[in-house]
Amino acid sequence: MTSAPLPTAAGPRPQLTVHRLGMAHPGDLSELAALFDAGAVAADEVVAVIGKTEGNGGVNDFTRGYFTQSLMQLLAQRTGRPAEAIWRELPCVLSGGTEGVLSPHYVVFSRRLLPAGKTHAAGIGPEGAHYTPPATGTDAKAQASADTGAPTRANGAAPGALAIGTAFSAPTPAQDIGRWRQVRAVAQAVRAAMDQAGIDRPEDVAFVQLKCPCVTSARAQAAAAAGHAVLTADPGRSMAFARAAGAFGAAIALGELPDDPALEGALLQDFDRFSARASVSCGVEVEANEVIVLGHSARWQGPLRMGCAPMRDALDIAAVGQALRPLGLQAAPQLPAAQAARVAAVFVKCEPDRRGQVRGARHTMLDDTDINAQRHIRGAVGGLVAGVLGDGRIFVSGGAEHQGPDGGGLVAVIAHVG
Amino acid sequence: MTSAPLPTAAGPRPQLTVHRLGMAHPGDLSELAALFDAGAVAADEVVAVIGKTEGNGGVNDFTRGYFTQSLMQLLAQRTGRPAEAIWRELPCVLSGGTEGVLSPHYVVFSRRLLPAGKTHAAGIGPEGAHYTPPATGTDAKAQASADTGAPTRANGAAPGALAIGTAFSAPTPAQDIGRWRQVRAVAQAVRAAMDQAGIDRPEDVAFVQLKCPCVTSARAQAAAAAGHAVLTADPGRSMAFARAAGAFGAAIALGELPDDPALEGALLQDFDRFSARASVSCGVEVEANEVIVLGHSARWQGPLRMGCAPMRDALDIAAVGQALRPLGLQAAPQLPAAQAARVAAVFVKCEPDRRGQVRGARHTMLDDTDINAQRHIRGAVGGLVAGVLGDGRIFVSGGAEHQGPDGGGLVAVIAHVG
Amino acid sequence: MTSAPLPTAAGPRPQLTVHRLGMAHPGDLSELAALFDAGAVAADEVVAVIGKTEGNGGVNDFTRGYFTQSLMQLLAQRTGRPAEAIWRELPCVLSGGTEGVLSPHYVVFSRRLLPAGKTHAAGIGPEGAHYTPPATGTDAKAQASADTGAPTRANGAAPGALAIGTAFSAPTPAQDIGRWRQVRAVAQAVRAAMDQAGIDRPEDVAFVQLKCPCVTSARAQAAAAAGHAVLTADPGRSMAFARAAGAFGAAIALGELPDDPALEGALLQDFDRFSARASVSCGVEVEANEVIVLGHSARWQGPLRMGCAPMRDALDIAAVGQALRPLGLQAAPQLPAAQAARVAAVFVKCEPDRRGQVRGARHTMLDDTDINAQRHIRGAVGGLVAGVLGDGRIFVSGGAEHQGPDGGGLVAVIAHVG
Amino acid sequence: MTSAPLPTAAGPRPQLTVHRLGMAHPGDLSELAALFDAGAVAADEVVAVIGKTEGNGGVNDFTRGYFTQSLMQLLAQRTGRPAEAIWRELPCVLSGGTEGVLSPHYVVFSRRLLPAGKTHAAGIGPEGAHYTPPATGTDAKAQASADTGAPTRANGAAPGALAIGTAFSAPTPAQDIGRWRQVRAVAQAVRAAMDQAGIDRPEDVAFVQLKCPCVTSARAQAAAAAGHAVLTADPGRSMAFARAAGAFGAAIALGELPDDPALEGALLQDFDRFSARASVSCGVEVEANEVIVLGHSARWQGPLRMGCAPMRDALDIAAVGQALRPLGLQAAPQLPAAQAARVAAVFVKCEPDRRGQVRGARHTMLDDTDINAQRHIRGAVGGLVAGVLGDGRIFVSGGAEHQGPDGGGLVAVIAHVG
């Protein structure tokens, strides 16, 4: 899967296809199996999966592990490779918690190598779409040279088509969680994923999705027994540090932050430092930092493009429009059905404002002993973005420490463009 | 408080003032006390309170009782009347649960009698505003005759100004909860409140807020001991029936449903029958059905008007715009600050779709053992509406059975108009 | 697995072995794999599994499905049979929710055929024990004839050794849940399991564990679409009905209730009717009623015996002593370590008292919107029983409708006897 | 209330009376009002209240504030003093959370001065009892001299009768929470309460109940605005530090720890340091450290005595027996009804073991995102102790940091002795 050759300008250009699939429960992969059965996707074309399962999103959320096991079992059956081997190579980034109108779903990224000029006309997903974008008529070489002459921003007129690259760091030991060693491991993995995607410039990266390991009670005990001190034995706190380290790692790779170990003290402290394009999940079921880089590259072809915008706070409805704009989409106030059918996937990060207020009004998320603050904020921001898009199939992940502005987060959209 | 005389066309016209106040905790009435101290409102001018406290909104939510006790204590101090007497006359409708970005707050409705032509220039609340609307220049008599000649819909160009009336039914015994006896008691109380408000036509009613009693475990035991059968001993189910009965009662008074006892079987069964302007809360702390009617009447003066629109489902962002439109407000995508300052109060009812889906995508609200479904939906719809208005101080109440379309609800806004 | 031949008095006698194993998470079967690796148990000797996973025990508890998938995968690997086939034959009864001191664990029942007079000296589990009970010196025939001459009660001096039998009903359609069709399907399956175990008399049955399917939102929708009416679409209510039907089915097979369809109305109504030896779990992941019967039979050999006692209410600490007594165990107030090492497994059913009180003192379990009542009661009764036994590895399952006295439940213990 | 004169050996001896009262909800003081009406207690005899309300016990538990407001209102009515003044003098220590079988209740401590030799024959509470203990026949002077000659331990044959003293520290600013300044303030207040009680020796103190303030989001913001650094802005963490500081303060006053500021680093770090007789609650509604000291003093009379024992872990059922023994009570396995009627109040502290295990078996309390760990442990240990006593009216408080052994806690019982 990650063994695919680096795309080159001369050879056949890969095309990324995105399917957004529903699930009846966290062990339900039937929609993907149906795509395999129908030949719409081949199992060995799958390069990454990002999904939203219906757990609580906390340390004891096992829907992520359940889904992962089920996915790996399906891919093993269909590829003939051992599930364990696939598990080590295929990033499967899951966020638990489908609060409110959010709908459990997963986004399957698959890559197909096509002769130059050919476009793989796959639909957006089985439930709707079968949208076939018009052929673009441009060839890779012309576009690449144009890009060299007039470099464009990833979020403006994107150079080429949506590209993907993935990478895994080495396993992060419990005592490294939330420390600069984890930050650097992430930065290195993001760069490797950019290389694999054929994205040369940091500014062409649209979005980085990470899944980072954290400390559980058991791992804290084990580390202590081995004579290592973990940064914190509090599982929730450890997850926050892991997400912070992931965000800093991405920011370094994207040129948003310097690789300065002195910044270790800024983790969970200085929230003015953040990545505007990184989304980090964290879970008990992974041991290495998993990276998915999405961006635009002239070495890729196809109709998909991606927009990403920072969210200033949990009420920043305008950010959604900003992420839609480069894709030619406009909500007024909601995306019309024809435009909604072009949306392939949506990713949101958000955060209960640490200061206890949203625009001057007190919120109660941080003081609630009954409902975890991340569940609160996912439900609220999910409701907002789903309302604009008219669709609850949105990957909304809490824990946006250093991922977008403090108290806000970011929103990213993949869509077919005409 | 409810002893105020019926407003007449000839005499001085009352003016309704609305203050939206924050609270640091459910026992914090300091902002209202400050208004009293400043003379902005007199304690005996207060005619109703609607608030959102930070409990869980369920049977064991005692933040409502705590707030109520604190409010009654303050009003008793300031009026010299016994708290118990005020409690029996002043509707205090609270909804627990400030999920996500929702902010604990309460809306105080006060009525002042002013000589014709005078306008009481009170601000919207202490935290912002001090908005002084321009004098309208119309006198009541002219407006009333104009209205007679060209009756207009409450949600179009409203006849006169925002008016309020309140009423209490007799205490509803546990065995009547969710039965036609409760429906009729509510209908009668709504009519009494319309009379008090001087609203002659059902179509001039903009919004009815109800608070209905329900069956708790203790009351079910007591009723059983007295030989009475309650409809259900399940507290959550009983709350649903109480809300349904309240909605039907309002619908009868507003001419949306006939007073036909055969419809008792439609409660929680036939969701095509609903009131498009009624919002019903339910709580363990009340024994009678409490009614607040808001509408437009030529016998009132002042700059406040109200819009109300049904929500088709939990993603119906357009409904918010529909409620804002008659008030001259427009969100694109968010209400501009100057317009937001004119908003005096917002009320939303919503509901986790019973069919397990929102626009074809599975939701998980009804199957969640950890978070009550009403908490889920309040957080989601609250996030959506707050995003449009740029403000989390929204009264969002779950349990919208027969209050707006099935799976949806309604949204109502009070604003100062120019 | 269920294809094992019925034990006969003449041939080699089977021996039941019980291993109580820990898990680090719901997908962790490593302790069972280790037993297989060590040869302590063969994969095809496993006849049933009862476990406690760490979910919430409600409709959206997927830890049960995750564990089941993991177990079936392991057994498929080790037996060479398809996981799906094993899943249809091997009862795997899981209860989610390890509140308080309860520890996630699973109990593996395995059966080995041994020549008469031989005893399989397996330990209780990898974490302790390696307890080797003394040879009994009795042979099956003598014991069988003695039993014929002087039949003894299962809970007194047990005839023979602990025996197990399992059975599956046909899948129960959503519209049958909580109706007499489900009751009868369960009764029939319990009788089949008794036959398989070689337990001739109902009074020799010590304990029946059931897992029954229920109605989820999705299944209710599907049934409605097919023109069938489900008893209730409320998932929690449906689970309660499924458990009630299971208990009635067992009670019929055990001679505790007549097979009278008129009793359908007693389900969740007349709580004086119950089985004193049945424990019923319910979950979204099963479609058929799964049955495990445990009892004493002269056709079996080995050192295991079982005691079971009804619990009068949630404070009935004496019931634990009653279940221990026939096993020669005594807690004063706690089981001494040497005796605790002889305990192989513990099963408890319990229930938040519907009347809102325990021994005259109000409890708040039924009115709590934040924590499900079943989670409350499992934590409390689990704490009590764990305190008596000095061990948190107890299968405590809520939802004891018609399983033991109303407001109480039952407690059952398997132990090695000297 | 705290203005009562210090009891002297020569003058009339005070007698402590303890009433354990139920409540229908956190604002229900009707049972205490009934005691006042019946003359069983006079409002100005009330010196302390310890209660268990039915909230969640966390930062957003407002049942404590609601109960307190209601209590102060009642006492103000009955004494004619301002509620605010009583609030500053009367310790009202509430713990929220009646998980499982625990029953909402409150314990009222009242003190009456009686001529030497007279005993105030008040019952234990309105719901049962009316237990009238036999006259002891000893007079204070003889007992006092006997005590001097043969000093006995508080938990053995107690010198004299149960005595009470209370004290308040100055308000603790947010930046002092969890620091040595809070520790010392508590120690000083405990000593003041001992003086008031007439308890001369630390070893005669049976039990110290504290209520300490903590940092909320709002207070953290305020402190930061004023230029002060709080130890932690995490509300849950702050509550833990406040409890730890309270325990250390009591331990210093009881001679269990030295007053060494270097020990500040041991707070929440070195759990081998603890008080075996201190119980600390923490809440958002108090600003000062409130202290109640209970012990035995020859200057008091009456039939009440108190036992207290440390709990080794959450399964330490033997500790309950140890606390009962000096009171002449024995559970086998449950307290017989006649003995249970002599129990006046029970207080328990407990703690989810930080190491993730109880006696080698993994527990899941610390990794649960759905239910707070303190709610878990209260339910479990409450179930255990209630089972031994046959009564759910037990004050069980989580958060036992440095209050009893690590992972355990303590249990204390007040009873009438013959």
C-alpha cells in the first residue's frame, strides 16, 4: 500500500478517489465490501481511511479498535496479505463520537495509476452521487510548467489535482508522548508522506491528518515499571499532549513553526502557536504516529480538490464558506442539493474554549462532570457545519489543541470540481 | 403580577421590555438584582421569566428548582410579597441543559404602563445594547383601525407591538398527565393568557411557552397508593407525554387542532399533528401548567416584535432566516454585530428524529446509553442557531413532540425593530 | 462444538473445566490464546463463553461485538473452521459494563471426554490457582445409582459433577421480541441444552444463562417497513422485554412457570413471577436466543460444583453466603484467600428497585438522566459481592426482570470442591 | 451557633444529638422543619450539617448549593438571624452523588446544654428509631478523673461522650488552593474546632470532616486577571489538590504529619502520607475551609459514641466491622435490625485506585469517559458498606486523596451505645 512508487511527471499519473461510506455499527464494513465486489475500488488501491465511529471519543472508546480490526480483516481477505501487515502500513484514523446530528461514516482514499489524460470516473459513494466530472483536457506536463512559472496557493487555484501520501513513524514509547521526541517523529513522518504524494512545496499541502498514540493507565504502569517517567499518567491529559505534539510536528513540516526543542514548553501552553492545516486524533489503539497528507500536485490527475480554513471560534460559520469557496461551492445559507452532491468528504477540528467563554458568553463544557467537553464541542460545531452543508456525514474531531486558532479549529472540504 | 388590568385601546398602553441576563450558576440572580437597583426594571413589573440553566434537562435536573427558589426569594425581597404567592402567579419556565456553546441565561419579561405615545427606553440587557429604538410616531388608535382594515399575519407586518399574557392552570394530578384532561387545561390557560395580553385573534399569537408538570417516581408511587393509574411510571416517558399534551392544548387554543378527545390517542403517535408556535418544557418542580403567550397587539406599544418559524429537521438552517426576516434581520451567513445587538431573545425547540436518521444519514442519539438524546439534539441545533446569530445565549429546549414538524421543531426570535 | 455427543452413563464421562481470564481491552484474547498454546485447553473443547466487557451495557455498547469478533477469529484460527460457523454454534454471552470495582474478564467453559475415573487437572486460570483437586474415588455408575436411590437437590449435595449444555433458538424476528413466541423459543432451547448436558431433572439445573436479541432503532424501522409491529421501538424498553421473555422461557423449562400464553401480559407487569435460576443478558449483536445450562449430572466428572441463591434486594449480602455454602465456602466477612482460590466464576443479576426505594430509603437510580440505572445497580451490587469474595472478577448483569425476586436478583458461584 | 461557650468540667455538660433525615429533593428540608415544629430540636441548637445530595459530585453539581440555600433559609426563618450570617458560621458539608443504593439524606448535629446527669432523649431520626438509650449512671466528674488515670484511645473505650466542635478558616484565594497556605489554614481551623469541642488530646478525635473550596474556570480566570497563578486551572485537578491540602491540614492538627512546608510537594504525590481520621469534601459553593471535629470528651454527656477505621482498599469489608466493634455492633454478615436501629450516621471516604487495579484485577474507573471515576467508586463502596449495614443512608464521598490508605479510604460510624 505505501509501497506504491512515487508519482513522476513523465509516467502515468495516479488519481485519488474518495468514497464516503456509512456503517450500521463499528464492525460494519459492508459498503466497502460492496465497492470491492462491484469493482469500483480494488482492495490494494486503498491507501488511507478516515472515519467517525460512534463511541465516546475518549480513552475507553473501543469502537475505533473494533472498526480497525474489521477493516483490516476485510482488506486481508481481499488482498491475501496478513491483517497485521496491512495494519502497520495503512493509516486508519478514527475519531469516536457522533454527537447530535453527526453520522457514523468513513472516508476511503484509494489511488489508481492511469495513463496520462485518463480519468477514473468513480462516484462519490454508493448512497448518492455517481457524479462524473468532465474531463479537464489539461495534461500534466503543461500544468507542471505553468505551476513552475506561476506558483499558486493550495487554497486558491490548485496546481494539479488532489494528491495523497501516507507514512508511519516508529512506535512512540509512553515516556515520549507529549515531548519533543514525539514532535520530531511526527515532522519527519509528515515530510515522508509529502514525498510519497509528490507534493514538493509545503504550501501545496491542503490538510494533514494525524493519529497519535497516548498514555493509558496500563502503559503508564508499564513505563513506570521500566523506570521511565511519563509526562502525565492522567489519560485525558496525555491525549491532549499527544495531539499537541502531533500539531507541532505537522507545523514544523509545513513551515509554520521552527524545529526548536525549546518550544516543548509551548505545548498546551502557548496556543498562539498552531498549524492551520493539521488535524490530530489520538487513541489507545495505535502505537506509532500515523500520517495522511492531502494536497495538490501536478503529478496527479482527477476532479478532486480540497479547501481548508481556520475556524476562529465555535461560532465561526463564515469559515465553512471560506473552505467551500475555492471549490466553487456556496452555501446560502445551505449548500444546494446539486452542490452538496459534489462534496466528497468534510473534516473539522474544534475545541471547547479553555477560557470558559465563547464571544463573551459563559459556556459550561469544561465544568461538566457528566459529559466530556470534547463530546460537547463536537456536537455543537458538528451541528453548525452539518447545517451549512445539509449533511451529517462530517468528520468532527475534538481536541484541537494547536490545530487552528485557540478556541476554534479548522474545517476542510474535498469536492469534485467542474 | 398577573393581577395587572387588561390593556384597553383607550387607556395608557403597556410596553413589554425584555432583558436577557447571564448567570454564573443556577442560584445567581445578581444581574436582575442590578437591574432592580438601577431602576431599569421594578420587581413588580416582572411578568414572566424564561431561562436556560446548566443542568441535564432530565428528571433529576435540580438547577431549575434552584434557580426558581433564588428568583422567588429575590422577588419576595423586592416586592415584600411572600415567595410562595409569587411562585403561584409568575410563570418561570426553565429548560435545563446548556450543551455545547449554549450559555446559561434567563430572559426577564417586564411590563410597564405608559401614557400613550411614550416609549420606555430600556436596553436589551446589561452586557451590551442600551439600544434605543427610534420613536414610531404612530398612535395606538390609528394602528388599531389600520389593523382592522387590513389584518396582517403575526409573522408579517405585525399589528401593534409585542404583547404578553400569562396564566396558570389548576394543578394537574399525576393521573391526568398525558391525557385529554391535561390538554384541555392547557388550552383553557392559553386562552386566558391571550385575553390578558389583549390579543384577540389566534393568528396574532407569535409564540406560546408552556411549562407542564410530569410524573416522577415519587408521584407515581403516591398516585398508585391513592388508587389512580398513571399513564406511565417511566419518568422520561411521562415527560414526553406532558410535553405532547401541552402542545395539543396550545394547538387547540391557536386553532391548529380541534378540541376532540378522540385525539388523545394521537399523543406521541400521530406526529403530523402539531402546533407551529408552541414550545413546551416539562419539569419535576411544577404542579400546574404554566403559560406565557407572546404576540402582537395594537393595545401595546414599544419597539419589540417577534418572528417564529417551524424547523423542518435538525439541519434546517433556513428556518432561522425565516424567523429573522419579519424583524428586518438578515444573516449572511452570520448576523452582523449591529443586527445581533437588536436581538433580545431566541427560543428554539428541537428533537432527535425518531426514525433514527437525519436526511438519510443514520444518527446515534436514540441509541446512546451515555448521553440522553435530548442533550444531543440541544447541543447540535444550539450550535447551528448560535452560529447563525453569533451568540450562544439561546433558549434551546429538547422534547419537541408535536411542537413543529416531526424530527424538527421551531425557532422564535424577539428583536427591536427600527 | 454443540455437535458433541450426549454423555452416557456407560461411556467415558466428560469433565467441565472453567477458566476465568482477564482482558486488557475488549479485543484482547491473549490469555485464552496462551491457554491454547500451553495445551491447557484445546480450541475445539470450548463450549461456551460468558464475559464482562467494559462498555456501558446499553444498546450502543459495541465492546460485546468487538470481543465476540475477536474470540471467533481466534477460535477460527485454532480450529480451522469458519468464524461464522462457530458464531452460530458457540454461545458467547457478554454483559457490558464494569462499573466500580468490577474487572473486565471472561469465563471459558471447556469440555473434555475422559475415561471413567480420570480427572482433568486444569487450573482455574492463568493468574492464580493451578489448584488440583483430590481425586474423588467414586465412579460414575455407583454415583448414578446412588443418585437414583436418593435424589438430592442441585444446591445441596449435588448429584455428580458440574455439567454444561448449550443451544440456540432460531433467529427471533423484531416483531416477536417480548412476546410469547420468544418465551416459547427460549423454553425449547433450554430443554435442548438440558438434554445435551445430560441433566434429566429440572431441579438439577443450577443456573441458566441466556443471551436474547432485542429491537434496535434500525431493526424497528426494518420491521415497520415489512409491515410488522414491534412491541416497542424504544431500545431500552425492548431490551427489558427481551430479558423478561428469556426469564419466562427458562422458568417454563425449569418448571417454575406454566407454558400459558395468557402470561404474556405478566411480562414486565407481574414481578412475583420469576425464575430463581435464570440470568438473561440482551444485546444488539445477536439475533437468536442463546442458552447455556449449568447443572449437576452423574454422567459428568470433575471437581466443579455450583451454588445459586436468590437475592431479596440490592442489600441482600446473606444471599452470597447462601450461594457459597453448598460449595463448602464461608465468608467471615470475606472469603479467606485459600477459599477464594477455589472460586472459578461468579454470576450476579441485579436490578434497580422499580419502586424507587431500597428498604424504605429513596434511591435515585431510576431518575438519573446522566447514568443509566443498570450501570448504577451493577456498580453497587458488584461492590457488595466483590467485597464478600475479595475479588472484582464477577459477572454482574443488570436488567434482572423476572430473574430472582423483584428489586433483587440472584447470585451464583462455581467452585472447586474438596 | 459557633458562639456557644466552651464546655467546662464543672458546669452543665452539653449533649450532642444526631438526626439522620431524608430528602425528596435537594431543596427539601421538611423533615428538619418537622423536628423544629415538634420541639425535638431547636434551630439555634444546630451546630453542623453533613449531607449527601443527589447531584454528580463534580464541579457542576449544584444540588449542594441548592440544599445549602434551602437549609440557610429555614434556619434564618426559625432563628430570626440573617441566612448569610448563619452560612458563615454553620458548617454544612455536602457531598453530591448518591450512586447505586445510596440514599439522599443529611445528618443534623445539634447541641444542648443539660444539667449534669441529665440526658436528652432524642431519637435517631423521624423515620425509625425513637431509640431511648438507658441512663449511663456515671457522672461527668468521676468519668473525667477515671480518664485522667487511665487514658483510653478514641476508638477503644471512649473517654466521656461524643463531642463536636466547628470552625471556619478565612476564605482561601484561588491561588492558595492546593498549596501549603491552605494546609496551614486547615490545621489551624481543626485545632480551633478541637478547642471548641473541649477535646484536649488529638487521639480523642474520632473523625474530622472538612469542606474545602477549589478553583473553578471562573475563579481561575479571575485570579489570572489579578495576576495570580493558580496551581491548576483544571477544575477536577483543583478539587483533588484542595482535598489533599485539607487532609494534610487535618493530619498536622491530629499529630499524624509534621507542619513542614517541604511536604507541599507530597500533595497528590506521596500517598503513604495520610490522615486516618479525616474526610474532605470539596465544592464550588464554599470559599473558606469549613471544619467539623467529632471526638470523645469527658465534658460531654449522652449515649453517642463514634468508631472509625481505615479502609485498605475498595474491597476492605473488614474495615466496616472494625469501625462497628467499639460501638458494640456486629454484622454477621449484616447488622441485625435491632443493632441497625442504634446507628445514627455513617461516613465513608473512598478512592478509585490510581494504579488501575484492585487486588491485581484491572478496574476501568480511571479510563471511563462516560462516568466520572468518583461516581464509580462511590457506587461500589457504597454498595459494600450499605450491604453490611442494611441501609443506604450512608455518606460516601469520593476523592480520598491522603484520607486513609492509598486506594482505600476510611469508614466512620456514630451509634447509640447501651
